[in-house]
Amino acid sequence: MSHFSEEVDSEFESAGDKAYPLSFVSLFSLLYMSSGLEIWCIENGRLVPVPKSSHGKFYTGSAYVILNTVLLKSGPPQHDIHYWLGNEANKVDSALASDKALELDAAIGSCAVQYREVQGQETEKFLSYFRPCIIPVEGIYSSQSGQSNGETYKISLLTCKGDHVVHVKEVPFSRSSLNHNDVFILDTASKIFLFSGCNSSIQERAKTLEVVQYIKEHKHGGKSEVATIEDGKFVGDPDVGEFWSLFGGYAPIPRDSPSAVQQQPDTPSTKLFWITLQGKLSQMGTNSLNKDMLEKDKCYMLDCGSEVFVWMGRSTSITERRTSISASEDFLRSQGRSIGTHVTFLTEGLETAVFRSYFHSWPQTTETKLYEEGREKVAAIFKQHGHDVKELPEEDFEPYINCRGILKVWRVDEDEVCLLPPSEQTKLFSGDCYIVQYTYPGNGRDENLFYAWLGRGSAMEDRVYAISHMSAVVDSARGEPVMAQIIQDKEPVQFFLILQTLIVFKGGLSTRYKKFIAEKGIVDKTYDEKKIALFRVQGTSPNNMQAIQVDQASSSLNSSYCYILQTGTSVFTWIGNLSSSSDHDLLDRMIELINPTWQPISVREGSEPDTFWNALGGKTEYPREKEIQGCIEDPHLFTCTSTEGDLKVKEIYNFTQDDLTTEDVLVLDCQREIYVWIGCHSKVKSKHQAISLGVKFLETDILVEGLSLETPINVVTEGYEPPFFTRFFTWDLSKAQMHGNSFERKLAILKGRTPSVDVPVRNSRKAYSRETTPDGLRSKSVSSNGLRRSVSPASIISGSKFNSSGGNRRASSQTPIARKLFPGSALYQGGFGSPTVKSISPSKNAKAILVDGSDSHSENAKALQVDGSGSQSENAKAIQVDGSNSCSENAKAIQVDESDSGVNLMTYSFERLTVNSKDPVKDIDATKREAYLSEKEFQVKFGMTKQAFYKLAKWRQNKLKLSLNLF
């Protein structure tokens, strides 16, 4: 809410309130992120609001103040203030915009981060508000008409840079402006040309197509033609000829000379300055900085070369802050710094991750009070709108998938994996490692989810084998199942919901664990009913409850929980004073699960008998305050590239589903767990490689948020995203089903020819698989809801020994639950205690595994087995229709429906395959319409064989298909 005073412009009186939604669909709607954008412009020396219809339209002769407010799912609103300066804006307006940004910060309670934005050098966070781009307009903003005094249409040449947000800059309409590294848009009255430099990335070309679409809709009323020109391709194409004719004819673009390539500057030293009340800078230190150097009643400037930060203590006045901002801008001018140097203004307590990263050991603090204040504020907002809400409930832990599917658990024992019987699969030992497979009904087929659960006291060798073994299975399985690596005590809620009840015992049963403690002379603490054992009971419901064995000492107690104490001769249940009635119910249920014959003695905290304390080695101090979950940050999305072991991470602000580009690998950081998303056209080809990348991400801790190296790592593949991943996006299923690289997909949308979404191409195969039954025979397992169950890894994992104690079907006739809104590790060395990270390699014994669920396999498997049968051929020559770019010259068969009836060799007539057909063929890959033609008709229409066609460059193929209405 605004904190209005005489020092603040009256235009800011209600600033920051627009983020709050005015309608309430459910009680939890405000726990999810919503945002509001407010913009003001400096006009005739005063501040005027810019209507929403003009948001994103910036005039080069004006200066603006922008406020973005985000209401997070927990904690108070988050504010970011930007002041944008056009290249032709006068100094008076620019200075006034800076002052007004400071006043705006004061108006909302000095709780915003401020950024200076210069035309053409904007931060990616700023550009993310105005997707796909901002294209500054010449002139000055007028609140009367909302347009400049003389804005006219003219031919323009724009350069576009950026893979996820686009920096658009107008350059002189000249051949010399073109180069081989960038993507350009030539906007003419009748046609829009997109020119792709030969060294530009696919992602950059794809994002530029979004700009083309924007220009087409906003400047041409959606009626302009669009032509794509590829650098270096001049083969008599009409569009290519027309493009170059506008530059006076074709001529090669010269290569960049070595001198033209900008040399990377040396990493500058970081310098910290104290800014005096008179605006003078006094240097305090370089490089070796710590937070204690920043005093709350002073302002400081941190010079990092390409970016500058101004830090303002909480106790400083607006006048002091205004002086510090002016001093920093004067410093940049006196140093001859580029006008594009990014300047960020921070108030104490609101330091960004980048700023904190320049200080050694910035203290990690959990603002529990801030979290509770945020919840109270949200409840207050409900009351303002007539909703009788006393307080908001704690986080809801309803699942996003059906949690009554099939569960199978294997324990790792040296180089074996032993299938546990149903009665033992939810009883794990901290000295062992386990592989968990969960099969649940998905969208028209069964989906699989794999976990590697690594006990905190497990041996390193067992951990390596568990991960490599599971990776080999998952990489070879049909349907790209999700794979996750989790460490004991760091399990995600989803894992608990799948197991429903979980008991974790101390000690281990594996051979390596027994060998280790024997070599070290460690007493075997493996659980035994005859020994003393203490269990902490936790959870939220009977479908999510756990009993964790802890050290049998009174210091292990906590007033927020209930406990079970087993002494060998008697059993006590201990009820903490801060526990709830639901906790007591879970305590009774857990007693029944551990040992239904027990007759426990119930004791309340404070009334324990001496025998209770004697069993725990005496009474000592233990935590007696309410245990409250800390503030959960909203997720952050990052692109990740790893070259020669060096991980480069870049955040994508205000991310959407469109940022999941098929050429990239991205990490969604949800703090309590991370998701590594693998694009189909990325360089990461295995789940094991993705796990290693996730480990590096945790080590980097880019947000300086104190990420634990034991944070769960989930690996998700494009096209097979589970609901518990897609919940973080506004998900469009049709986009997830598109094929081709990013550029081809966007071009298909631009041309108005999106793939069919009636039947998912990737998941169109019927849910057919085989499962090993106890008697070794093959059978189709159909659950009571009509969905066939997927193959068990016990029957397909190769290079391993199996002891199968029988499968388990925990199937239910219930239909999958509706999706509900609710808030939501590395591999270690040493095995015991506090392990360290170590990279792993796949098991040498992991061999190629057929994806049809049969027992047979081959190390040199060459056939793409997609029909569900048990047969395969080394010479199988099927054309893939999954959107890959590769084409077989000898392609003779077309896999269309991927059903278990086998390969479908159907071809279709040219008339039915064209884009404007009156009787179109359904459920085909719309990006490969030509593949469904017979060889004879193909040669008639294209004038060449399919083999010759697929040898052509991709752009040439598309041109030919376009001329025949097949693209």
C-alpha cells in the first residue's frame, strides 16, 4: 500500500495496489502470483499516467517511470521501479524521472528495487514486461492524443538480439548494417522480410519471428506478407531477389575483420565507495567485501564495471538518497562510462542476488516474521472485498497426479536390485539406497515416475549404482518418464504423497553398509524391535504421514511433534504441547502400522515418568517453540549451458511456456526442489547428464539463496511434462505437441498452420505394454479404470541380478483427482555423515533396452521399435514423425499411428495432404506432409525423388513445400 506524504507526487497516491485481483475464484487465488504494471511519463515538467492501451509504446524524446508489482504466493508484494530514458529525451526530463522514481519508492514504503533503463540498453527484466518487444517511436509522448506530433510510417531496418527477450534496435537502412551474426527485420509497406545471419542462433531467429508477428499485427493490420531470407542463400528465389533489390542488388556481406571483433575486457576489480552527504565518493575497499561494511544510516556505491549498484541504508532520508543517485550518475559521466551501463538502486533488505554475490558469505536469514506478515496482508485484502477470513490456512498439499497407481520399490545391494514385497516397500533404511517406480494413469496412457532414494548413511558405491542403474532404465524406457534423485530428509511432498505412509529406520540391510560398519568398528544401529528406538511422527493427513527414527536422546524431541518411544519392554507415545489434534490422529495410525500388537502408554509433554527419560539417557533441553515453515519463494527459470565443465546460468524473468525452447536445457528453481527440463533438440541426451547438470546448478547457487546440495533434482523431458511441473506455467497442450526446431514451430504459427492437436503426436501410441507376472508369463495388465499398466523395470533392466518377491498392484478404481492449486540432490561421496558431491558415470553394464517392454535386448540395437511388438530389425527404415530434423535417404516406411497393430504403410493423395484441402487427413505430422505421398506422386509434384528432396537444405525444402501448399 502507498505511504503518501508531502514529499511524494500525488500521482503515486494509490501506486502498487493494482497487482491485487478484484475477483476471487477460490480462497487460494491470492497465494499465487499476480502482477500489475503502472506507467507514468514526464510531460511538460509533470507526471502523467500512461493508459494501459499505450503500455509498451515508448517515445524516444520522452522519459518514463514504470512500476511493476508482483503479489507472490507468500510474503509481501514485490515491487520493481524502472525509469526509462529515451535517447532524445532532454536532461531536465531525465533528471525529473530519476527523482520521481525515488518518490515512488517512498510512496510504497521504500520496498522497491530501482533500475535506470536507457533506450537500446534495457535490462532483460524490463523487456520481459513487454513481450515480445518494445520498438521505440520517434517523437514525444502526448497525453492528449497518446501519439507523437508527426508519427508517420516509413521503411525501417531493425536488428534483433536475444534468445528469450529481444533487444530491438533500428539501424540505418543500408547494406552495411547487415552482418552474419544477427537477425534483421526489413519492414516495408507491402512485405516484412526476416533476414537471418548465418551465425545467428535458432532461438534468436525464433524470437525475431515473434517480433515480425507483432509488427504485422500492429503496423499492418495483420495483412502484410512475410518472407524469410537465409544468409548466403541466393538461388533465384523471388523473395530473396526482392529483398536484395531493396538494397540495390545482391552483393556478399563481408566477413567481420579481426579488428571489428570486440575484445572481451578484463574482469574489472570491484570497488565500494561511501557516498557522503555532500555527494562525494570515498573508496572503502576492493574485491574482498563483507556485509558489515554497509551501515544502515549511509549510502554506498558498488562499481562492478559493466554495472553499478547504489545501496541505501534503511535510516537514510529521501534527500540523502537523491544525493547518492546524482553522485553515482556524475561518477559515470566523469569516468566516460557507456550510457548503457546498468545502474541499480537498492534499499537495505532488498538486495538482489547479483549484488549479494559480490560479498563474501552474505548471511542467510529466513524472515519468518515477514512471511507471516505477508499472509496477514493477504487475509486483510480478502476482508476488504467482503470475505470473512480470519486467517489463511497453511499450504495445501493436494497432489497433481493420481496417487493411487502402482508402486514398486527395489533395494540396491551391491550390483543387484531386489524387488521388495508390498508389505516392505514403504519401510526404508537410512543405510540403504532404493529405486522407486510409480505408475499412474495420465493423458490417455500410463505415465511412469522414477525416484532414486539415497539413505543418509548409505555407501557411496550403492549411490553410484542406484543413479547409474536408474538412468539406464529411464533413458531406454518408452514415454520419457520423469526421473528424480532425492536424499533422505530432503524428500519433496510429491514423494510422500505417492508412498502415502513411510517409515524410515536407522541402519541398513545392504552388504556394503554392513561391510563399512564392520571395517570402521561402528556399532550396528539397524532397527530391532528388541532395542530402544525413538520415532518422530509427521505429516498432514493419513495419505501423507511418516515415522522417522531419530537418535534415542531427549534432545531429539520437539514440542511441535508427537513421538513413539520403544524401550524393548514397553512403548510410549509422547504428545508435544504444540502438536495438533490431527497430529494425534496420525500418531495412533502410525502405531498400528509399525506394530499393531503394541499397547502404548500415552504421556503428555511435561508429565513424563522417570522410565521415559531413563530410556532416552536422561532429560536434556530440546526445542519448545512452534516450528514454522519459512517463506517459500516463487520459482525462477534459468537457461543452463555447460562447456568444458563450466556452467553458465542466465535467469529468464516473467517466464512463460514459450521460454521452454526445444534447443535449450532449463532449470526451474523451486527452492525446495529443482526441475531440469530437457528440450528435444538440446545437446543433453541422457537423464544422467541432466542430473549432473542439476548438481552443478545447486553448487552455483545463482540466487545466493543457500540452496542445499541435497535439494531434490527432477529431470523432465519436453513433450512429457507431468502436471506437477506444468502447474508453474499457463500450459497450452498444443504448444507442447508441436514439432521441429524453435524457428520452424514459430514459422508454422506465423503462417497459420499449426499442427493438429486432436491427438497428441508424441503420446498417440496406445497404452500397451507387458509386465512380468510371478509365474514368468507375459500378460496384459488392465486396471479397473480401463488403463493398461506399464512395464516394470524388473523385467527390462539389463546387466543386473534380480530377486523378485512379487509385484504389487496398488490400483484403484478411482478416477484421477482434479488438478488443484497449491504451493509446491546431489550424488555424494563418503557415504556416511556429511557427504560431498561427486560426479558419476553410467553403469558399464547398462545396455541398450528395447522400449516395447520385451525381455530381449541388444547392445547394438539399431531399429526404432515403436509399435509395441517384440520384433525388431537392423534394417528397419522408418521415417520419424516426432519433429526431428534428420531424414533417412532410404526411407521406405512411414510410422503414422504408432499403435500396437504394427507399422502403418498408408499413403495419401496430394489433394488430401494440402493445407487448404477440403478433405484433410487427420492425425498426421503437419510439418512433414510430403512424407505421406507415394513415391510416384511425390516425383510428379516435386520433380525429384524423396531421397533427392531430403538432401536439400531445410530452407529449400520448405520453399518447395510452400509452393505446393504443403507447408
